[in-house]
Amino acid sequence: MLSIRNLTAHYGAAQALFGIDMEVRAGETVALVGANGAGKSTLLKCLMGLVKPSGGEILLDGTAVTGAPPARMVQSGLALSPEGREVFGTLSVLDNLRLGAIPLKLPSAEEARRVEEVFGRFPKLRDRRQQTAGTLSGGEQQMLAMGRALMAHPRLLLLDEPSLGLAPLITDEIFSIIHQLGRAGATILIVEQNAARALSASDTAYLLAGGRIVEHGKSRDLLIDPTLRAAFLGAASHDNPASSRLGAAGLTNIRLEKPAMHNKNFLPTFKTAEDLRAHQIQGLQWTVRHAYEGSSAYRAKLDAAGIRPDSIHTLEDLQRLPFTTTEDLRDGYPFPLRSVPFEQLVRVHASSGTTGKRKVLCYTQKDLDDWTDMFARCYQMAGVTVLDRVQVAVGYGVWTAGMGFQLGCEKIGALSVPVGPGNIDMQIQFLLDFQSTVFCSTASMALLMAEEIHKRGVADKIAVRKIIYGSERSSRSMRRKISELFGGAELFDITGLTELYGPGAGIECPDHDCIHYWGDYYLLEILDPDTLQPLPDGEWGEMVVTSLCKEGSPLIRYRTRDITRIIPGPCTCGSLMPKHSRIRGRSDDTIKFRGVNIYPSSVDTILSSVPGMGSEYQIHLTRDSSGREHMRLVVERAQGVQASRTPELIHEAGHQIKRQLLVTADIEIVDYGSLPRSERKSQRVFDSRIQDEIV
């Protein structure tokens, strides 16, 4: 429809356009994207005859129209909705619309019919037809400018900066109308600084910088291809505009907006406990059937227990189901409890356990989507918004922590700062430079950071207002100290385990008297760890979980070994979600050190592989005044081994502990027979990290 060939334009001696070549085909939407001063509006004015080109030509349906006056361009099928709207403020809405058809000299009946078409497209204008245009809001004036252009029934609609100066919700409405026009077959050339909006609304895109077309291509390719995205949009900054080739060309202020997440709700919408219970029954029935039909291991367990999928009718039937344990996960390594075909799996994660074979869980895309929504729900309950900057200081990789914290953050629309664990200097630098408002870490890391912030005297220079921590226990005094040294930050304990998606399965209530767990994603039982019988609400016992919609590796009565208690009754915060206390400990001998699950048996295995080491050892866990955790291993030399070998044994044992357990331990070697013996199970773990109450 439209061809532009080697077009140039000047304002006096200043050249604004340099050899522009572009095409617009009938029925497509073309985006012309660029920064202020790039020449976008000048190009549209040349097309409309408002600015006379100094060279080149403009062809409409193969016919040259270069330099034709505006009235003729309207008669030829072009219409412009100009930058800044340019409505006639003292005229009514109706009169402004009529002006759009003046060059066509329409009969009054046809003019009235077109006015009704515009009112049908923009209902708000109908309600204000006699109102003066100068009293309209910015969004309504933009609708009026577009409606005025549509009065000409243009074959090619030119839109100049339709989102300029508009609130996000109004911008949504304007671009929704642009989408509708495009779907209706209209041909549109849209000029826009808001690159993300323009590209999502167009078929083809041209990038204008310094009066030149520097790139063009399919809009969808630009949106999904990271290389093209970087080429189009660049990474230019005020301090370093040449960090991309387009930045070097002067393109430094293209706006890319995040999706509007401020009105998205991730919290459940159940109105009553009965609604939640009905959902849980359906989820339990689905899980049992899914596991029975998809996993041979689960089928064998359920058959042995005399359970068929159609025998589950109420939540009370849950107690008839067999237990799942960590041994089941290790026996089924590397894809334990897999209940879907391999082609449906998209990711695996593994626990931080260190007993040789890790607990590996597989995920479908739905599992990941559910997990991300659960995590976004945690952030929402903690009051995190799109205005927050979330510094993630937990581990990435095969473990679930970092990925979960980051994806949930981005899902809710906040800015993620994925630093990872450790590196205190960089953490402090990022808190200062990025002004992070939320800090995510383990409790130990949070305490370590708090001490360092206090020591460096920067508490009044950082912006952290919330700390979301998990993975290990913390006492009241520890939490209080972290909050005070962080400048009064609010703490939220987040729960979860790799077997059950990962962290994000629940979070501390905003009233800080419980943890709400997501009862629409899993069921929680509290059992006596010895008898495995249910305990009344309020009594401490082992947490046992059953997933309700997990596809890749569903859980049926999985023994987490975590000790907590159900808190009955409604919550003061108003949430309908069920609640439990913060985790008090474990029912097995697992210890957690700096976020890593460690079994004493794994320490035993490592030490026994070091020639010259004895079989007796002790693990001492402490926390110093600065909040750092320490592990000291006291190990006997083997019988007959000379004391002169002590340095060699310390070096080798420390190396193997670091390599296999991913933690650093202080090794102390003592003589054979120095450690106490017992006819019963010897006490090997001495944990003095927490001295006061946890909850």
C-alpha cells in the first residue's frame, strides 16, 4: 500500500531524515520505534503533507503522492492521530469528530453514521458528546483524536505516540482498541517510544535512530529472540549510551514496561473452609488416581495397602494411604515417583541432602507454573509489590532455592537482584547501589549480613524493609537482632522442601504469629513420629504432606521429618489458609548447617574413607557473636596411628568434607579411645546454635 524510498527532510539547514526506506502492506500493523528526536513524527508529517520532503518519494498504491497537501492525503485514504492529541479544546466532542471528515465533504447522513461508528468504538465519547474537548481527561482526548482520524474511514491510520502521558490502565485500553482495529483488517502505522507496547501490537517493526532506519524485522521475532531484542532495544544507559550499537546511534530512551502486576491476585479465592475442603477432596482423589496410573512404585504401595483410586471419598480416607519416605526417593533414583512420561518433564531439582544419592524430583511445566504462583503468593502475603527490589542471596543451581525466589519475584512483577549466597562485600555493595528493599536468604546469612551492616555503619543508607528467610530454624532473639541491625526490617519465615516443589509452600503471617501453608496445593498432617498416629491440633509432631496437583513426582503422605504443630482457629490477619507454627526441629538426626542438610551417617562415611581415622567422632555446631555458624569435628585417630600424622589427617578430612558436603569444618584429631562409648546410641551431634525459644 505505502512505499517510502530514500526520503529526506530538513528543517531549514538541519536535516531530520536521512534516506528512509520502508513499506506498509495492506492489512498489517507496522511499528516505527525510536527515541525522542529520532525523526518519527517528522516522517508521519511528511506522509500527511504537513512537512514537505527535501528528497525521495512517497508512493501510495504505486502512485507518487510526495508533497501532496494534507486534504488530498485524507482524500487518498490517510488519516493522522497526532502526537499530543491536538484536539480543539473549546469545541465539543461532536464538533471535533466532524472536523475529521471535512476534506471528504460527506453528506450529513453519512457523517452522522460515521459519528455513531466512532461512538460505538469509544463509548466514553458518546456520554460526553456535547462536552468541550478541553475538559476531557488525557485518555479521553486520545480516544477523541483517534476517533477524529477514523471519521475519514482511512485505508491507512497513522498513530503518533498514542500512549504518551497516559496512565498504565488507560494505555491498556488504548492499545486494546489498536489491537481490535488491527484484527478488523485496518492498516496501521504506529509511532511509539514504548517499544514493548508497539511491538506487541504490530506485525513488522522499523527502528529509527538519528533520522535513519537502523534495523527492521518481524515484531514477533524481536519480542522472542534475545539477540534481536538486544539489537533493537539495546542496553544503552545515560552513562554509557554506546553499550549497544543502537545506543551509539542515540537510542537511549525507549521505554520497556513490565506487565501490570499491581492488580494481580495470587492469594486463593475460597470464601469458606467448606469450599477449600471440597477442593482438597477433589485434589486428593486426583492425586491417588494419577499416582496409581502413572507410577509403578505407587501402584505397588497402594495395591499392598488395598487401596484403589475409586475408594477415596473423603479427606478421612487419607489415613488409609501408605507413607512415602526419603528411602523411596533414594531407591527410585534418579527419577523417583515419576508419574508422567519423560517427554512431559521439563526440569529436575535435587535436595541439599548429602547421603550419597540426592533426593531428585522431576517437574512438568504445570508443576513449575504452580510453584511460581505459590511463591508469588508468598511474596504477596509478605506485602512485596512491583515497586520492590528483591535481592536473592540463596543458592542457585540444582537446588530449588534460588530459582524459586527469583521466578516468584519476577512473577509478581518486582525487580530481582539474583546475587546468590555468600560474598558479603558484593551483597553490601548491591544493597547500597541498587537500594534493594527485600532481602532473601537463610536465617544465618541474614544474621551475618545484619552484623556486617552494623559494623560498617550503613544501616541508615540501605533500603531493606523486609527480610524473607528460610531453610533453617531461628529463635526469637535471633530474629529480633536481625531486624534491629537491619534498621527495623520486618522478617518473614518462608517454608518448603524440594520434595514439595521447593521453598514457597507457606510463609509467615503478616501478623507474625503463624505460618500459613497453601492448603489448596497440599494436605498437611501432624503425626506422632513414633506411633505415626494423628495428633490433636496444637500438639507438636512430625509434618506429613500429600500433594493435590503435582504431576511429575506427586507425594502421598510423605514424611518430611520436620516438627511443627497445627494452629487451630481463624487467623487475625484474615486469611482463610490453614496455619502451623514455625519449624521447631526434626524427628530424625538430620542437621542443617548453613542451609545444607547433613546426615551424621554421611560424615561417618567420609571419615571412614580417610586412612588413619578412627570410627568415633562428634559434631559440634555453634554460632558466634557475629552470627556465623561453625562446625567442629572431633575425630579419633585409628588405633596404632601415630600422632605425627595429625596434620595429614586434618588436611585430608577437611578436603573431603568440603568436596562432598559443600561445607567447611574445623577438624580436631584426638587420641584413640578419647571419646566416650555407650551401650546405647552414642550422642554424636551437639548443637548449641539456638539457646532460647523458637516460637
